[in-house]
Amino acid sequence: MHFTSTSPMSKYRKTVENPHLSFVHECQMVLSENILSFWSRKMVDPLGGFYGRIDGLGKLHEDTDKAVILNTRILWTYSAAYQVTGNPKHKLMADRAYEYISTKFIDTKHGGVVWMVDRQGGLVNGKKQTYAQAFAVYALAEYHKINEYKRAKDHAIRIFELMEEHAFDPLHDGYLEALNQDWQPIRDVRLSDKDMNAEKTMNNHLHVLEAYTNLYRIWPDAKLKGQLIRLIKLMCSKLIDEQGHFKLFFDREWNLLSNEISFGHDIEGSWLLYEAAEVVDDPELIEAVKPIAIKMIQAALEGQDADGGLMNEANPEGIVDDDKHWWPQAEALVGLVNAWQLTGDEQYLDKMNAVWKFIRTYIMDKDGEWHWKVNKHGDVDYQEDKAGPWKCPYHNGRAMIELMNRLK
């Protein structure tokens, strides 16, 4: 890999046999000292688990309810990080996250994980959002890799079975967005108040995909493999348009309900789809997915601005949201390196280098973690959380881990 003299990584450059090693070292420093140290220092709740929120100005909101998405993403991040850092403090944080999830979020009566608890761990919202079940599977499978004597694998398998029993749609294929606590239909299935009330969504299927991919790594079950292959094919046939963009919202029968484009999801999906095909080790499927992954990268790059940052959203007429959120930048790093690995085309590394420079200049906070977003001019939006239900160490932490593993 070649970094230009204007790259913020240039000061780390040194003569090594592997030209990526200085960048790998920088990613490890960012992972440990910028991202994980923030969560370890500021988010550990003495009442158990982790606090629910720190706002954009750095103020801790101690009594904020605790979301399953935040907690499962913390579990995944520290479990994955320990495997590359070997830092026993990272394993202790993963242990803490697992204990809290297994005692407060696992629904002992109906199975699966509930959506929200209060600071004391009391139930606030018990709905079974499929997206949340997927993140529980994803995180529990990762934790099993560092703690095989725990019941994490059993929990993950049971949640998979419940998803297949209740959320899978055998008539029209795919997975329903949400059900109530005892797995019965509900009217409002939205993931958040920013989402359309649609029975099937791209976002849900993308994260079921990554969850099943990770579960298959530790449990190569025949049914799981079949459903994972089915999901890959479904996403390639129904969720991606001719230009390579994800289609976002659907009814139960896969009629498209919107025309929005999400550049971050395009670039995240490009590498997650290819990863899934590799994990099931189906040569024909790998060859079928490869050009789709490249097309998705090219589609996502329509949102890369002159400053290197990836803009948020568009529609067929053009850009509709030119803010630059932290998570699409993180996913762009991985997606672009993956595209380079698939093609050998150095342009993808150049574009990745531009994203990294943008992150270091505008997104990364010198006081720890990454800002939620900046506007077109690079101004930070301090109204958005630094940590919270949707602001977790998963996207940026995973990006650092992926780059370390891919380039070392």
C-alpha cells in the first residue's frame, strides 16, 4: 500500500518488509487508545453493565435506559478486540458485557433478547426486534471464541432457532422486522423513529446475514448453512438494484416502498456479502457474489465527497443528506480494502486513504471515541450522542480490527 505525503499516517511510515505494518500499528493504537479506552473509562456502570448514554458534549446521563443493541455491540467489540490485542482488560470487559446480557436481556420466559431495560435491569420494552436478535447471535458467537466454557454458544443457537421459527417467512422468503415479546405480530415494527414502518428491510437482513455468518464459524450446522446461502441469494436478487445500491424498505411480498440510497449500507454490504460467501465456502457462490460486491463499492463511491468523506444519503435525483456520519466512514475503510483485495486495483487504496484522512481530521475526537457526524463544512454536530443506543464501538472498532487482520 502506498500513502501519499499528505496522508495523516505519513508520520508513522518506516522501512519494513510489509508496507502496511505502520498503518496496522496505527489502527491498533486507535482501537486501544482512542476507542476502547473511552468505553472502559467512561461507560462502566457500577450498578452493572454499562451506562446508557453520554451526549455529544461528553455529559454522562447515568439513569438512561439500557438498550440491547448497545450492549450486544459492546460484547462483540471487546470479544473481537481481545483476539487481536491480547489485552486481558479487554476480555474482562467482554465478560462484563456477557454477564449483563445473559442476566438482564435474555428473556427466560419467551426466549430471545428484549429490547430495553432500565438502569437497574428492569424490563422497559420486551419486543423482539429481529435486528436485535441478530446482534445477540453475532455477539454471543464472538464471545464464544474467547470463552468456550460459558453458555454463549447455546444462547446463540437458541436465538437462531427462535428466529427461524418466528421471524423467517417461508412463504415469501426473508425475515420479518419485529414481533412482540412472545413472538406475536405487532403493528409498529420500526427499528427507530427514523425508519419506515415496513415489514421487511434491507438493514434487518444485512445484520441477520452477519450474525449467521459469525455463528457458522463456531457452529457449522447444515440448516444454518442452508439458510445463510438462501439469505445471500435473496439479498443479491431482491435487495440490490441494477446500479449496485441497496433497496431499503419493503412490504411482506417484497414490493419496494422507498427510493432512498444509503451509501454507508452499500459499502458495508459489499464486504459482508462477500465474507458470508467465503465462510460457507461455496466456490460458485463466491464467484457470483464477487462482481456484485465490486458493483456495490462503485455505487457507494458516488457518495464520496472531495474531502474524502462519505456522505449519508441520496435518492435517484441526487444527494439529499450530505452530512458525514461516523459509521459510513468506518465501513468505507473495510469495504475499500476488501475491493482492493478482490481486484488488485490500487485506486481503492487511494480512496481508502482519503477516507482515513477525513476521519483523522474531522471525525475522531482527541478526547476519545468518534463524533457522530459532521456537516459539509466539517463542523461537528454536538447534539448527537457520543455513546448511546445507536452510538457504539462496533463500526469503528470493527473497522480497526478488520484492517489489522487484513493488512498484517
